[in-house]
Amino acid sequence: MKAQSNFVMRTITGSVFVIVILASMLNFWSFFVVMCILWSLMIFEYGKLLKENGKPSQIRSFGYSFLAYFYIILPFFCLITVYSKNPLYALALFAFVWVNDTFAYLFGITFGKHKLFERISPKKTWEGFFGGLIATIAFSIMFFKIFTRSPKFETLSIGQWIGLAIVVVIFGTIGDLFESYLKRSLNVKDSGTILPGHGGLLDRLDSILFAAPAVMVYLMLINW
């Protein structure tokens, strides 16, 4: 009963979160404001994690503070830059991360036998990783076919969309693993409690934090 209740709560919370993200993409300023709110809450979560889980030495404290600029703040500017160039790229970034997370989980629990990085994240498997990768590539092809029907969205070739999907999966997975490592080093299960059934915003957006800068660089390299 408790597991069922938790599943319902996760579904409701996740659905509302996705709707808020998608609705914010209607125009630049709504996206900017929503992202500012989310990133401000993440910075608050990060600071609270450090404060509540021991008092690190002065050097470590400086290191964690310095890390915040690259781990949280830099991806914000990268994400806004990607959106300002073309909202479709930002939509693809979030969509690819969500597809990868979903199918990596499904393939992992169904076929997972070989651990990805057991010391950092015991539940992640290579089968889950490749399952998520294949599903995201397939979704990127569908994404291409849907949006390139309009001249407004004829931006990338199908090969470039597949490349974008691969970039998102690889760096999104690294972001997920890094956040797991961070939580383990601070001896916590979740980054916060703001999202019932999911944990904190850092738990939900960890993949975006690494994927956003990678996507921006990728798009620059293919001459966006």
C-alpha cells in the first residue's frame, strides 16, 4: 500500500514538474523566470546540504563553494543560451533526458546484470545505459520527423539530431553519477524534499546540469 501510494505521488509530482517546464517554454521570459526560480532553489538546496551534513574544513568549504559556480550556475547560462538560439533545442534537451532516464530505468530493472559504477551508484547498469541510449536515439529520429515538417524548425539534419541525443545521454549520465557521488560524500539519500516522492531539484535536474553545457558546445561545433 505504501509503495503504491509513493508511486502515485511520484507520478503526480513528476507530471506537474514536466508540465511546468514545458509551459515555461512558450516564450523567452517565462522560461527565464521559471529557470531562475528552479536554479535559485537548487543553490539553496546545495547550501543546505553542506550546512546540515557536517562542517568541512576551510579548504573543503571553499572547494564546495567554488564547485557550485561550475556545477549549478554555469549550466544555467548555458541552458538560457541554448533556448535563446532556438527553443526547440532546449525542448529536445529536456525531452532526451527524460526519455533516457525512463528507459535506462526500465532496461536496468529488466535486463540489468553488469554494474555501471557500483561504488557510486549501485543500481545503474550497462544494460540500462545502452537501453536508454537506444531509446533516446530512436526518439531523436521521431523528434526530427515531427518538427522538420515546418520550415521554422529545419535546423539540424537527422544525423545531427542523433549526435545531440548521444551527447545528452553521455553527459546526462555523467551528471547523474556525479550527483550520486556528491550525495554519498555528504552521506545523504536525497538532495532535498521539495518534490514529494522524488527528493530535491538537484535529484531531478542533475542530468541537465552536465548535459546543458555539453549541448551548447555541441551546437557551437556544428555551426548553429
